[in-house]
Amino acid sequence: MAESSGNSKTLSSMEQENDINYDCAADFVNECVLEFRWTDLSNDLIMDVGCGHDFNCCNFILKVFPDIKYLVAIDNDPSVFENADYIDERIYCCVGNIEERETLLPFVGQMDKIISTGTIDVISNKQLVFENVYHLLKPGGEAAFLFTLNHCYYNFLTVLLEIPKFRKMFKGQYDPNMYPKERRGQYYKQMLEEVGFHNVVSKVVEKKEPPPSDEDWKDILYEEFKNMFKISPHSVADIKEDLFQIYVTKIEKCKLKYMNRVLLLYLLGSKPISTFHSEVKQTTVL
């Protein structure tokens, strides 16, 4: 596995804390603190699965628990580490794929806590991810997953593709079963329990982002969807207006409108201290 060391570039605290993704990661870590009753992590080995370019989850964990014993950031994209603007020196970076257990062998049975925010949104076989995380935990270890159950932009794309004009222009990819309505909190709670986790907590949370001015909103929608459609330069203004009107009449139908709505799942569980699951011979990461 490739390893990337931390760099010394600085990151504006104000810039980071105003980022909506950072806020989402912070809310989720705080939920873990409450549910798992985290107080002192100075003896714990923690892993962030799918840390991403911004290291939001890692950075907030270090903010709350600066004396953490060991924090491992995992991502399957080497550029996450190679092109990062800032990586705290307390973070151990490693290229690995949570869908491929063999890429994470040094960590098997070693981790006290594993957290993942947004990584498994687009992974269809979520049970495989849960099984591999279970495999990485020590007996008594804790795991927490945050992923999307539904997104207003996905619903918006669904509506657009029902309109002949936009369906003809479409050049992107669309999964009609990306967020099945029958797969909500209870569905994934049961899946985590079947893997072997105990004391599973499943909590559905809706995040809403208030709208900017109408003109800014039009620009945001256009930037979000422009690469999915064949749009000629002379029709940009009309497309922006069309997207905005469709969104505020078909997606945000209520008087109180939001620019962004996301339905999230907080899924937390613990590996039993005594387990009959077979374990691969452990190797240390320290």
C-alpha cells in the first residue's frame, strides 16, 4: 500500500468551518461522541474510511480529541494524499479500498473505532463494506457510517429526464434505483446486525440548505447539472431559467423553499467483545 506523509501547508480555520461538508462531518462525529460516549481517545486507534480531499472527518476528530493515539486516513485515490492542500501531521495516510479486504491487511483486527462519511453512497454492495469494517475492528470496537438515503438533486434529475427536451440533451449517467425507498434506516440496521454488529443505532436525518438569491440559485443549479447535458453556448441563459423554474415548481413545491435537501442515515454499531467470527492473523500497524 502506498503511504503519504503529512505536509505543512496551512488551511484557514474560517474557510474550513464554513464548508457545508465539514459541518456535516462535524455533526456526525458529535453524534458518535454522544452515542458511544467518547471522552478520551488517547489510547485508541481510529480509521477514517474514504477520507476525501478535504479530510473533514479527520480534522474535526483531531479538533475534539487532539491527544488521539493514532488516526489512519484511508482512500482508494492516491491523488487525495498527493494533491492535498493540508494534511495534519498526526494523520497517517494510506491508499486502500474498503471493498477489497486485501488492500487493508495490516489493519485487520487492529482498529478501536472506524468512521466513514459519504464513502459508501455510491457502493451498491454495502454489506461487503460492513463486513470488511467488522473485520478491521478489534473485539469491542465501534463503527459509524454516514451515507445518503435520498437527495433532492437526484429527484431533480429524475424530473428533468421525464421532460423530452432535457431527455434528448442528456449525456450523463442515471441510475433509476440509486435510492430505493424501501431501503431506509431499518433496512440497514438489520443488515449491520446480520454482519455481527451489536447495539446498532439507526438514525435518519434531513439536512436542508436555505436558498441564496434567485440569480445565484440559477447559477448553482446550472453548474451542478451543465456537464450532464449537451448545452449550446447561446442557450445557457434559457437553460438556467428553465432549470430554476422546474426546480422551484417540481422539487421545492412548498412556500418555504430550500436550495438543497439531503436525507442522511447515521448508522452505528459495536463489534462484540467475544465473537465466533473467524479472524485473520493480526499484524500491527505501529
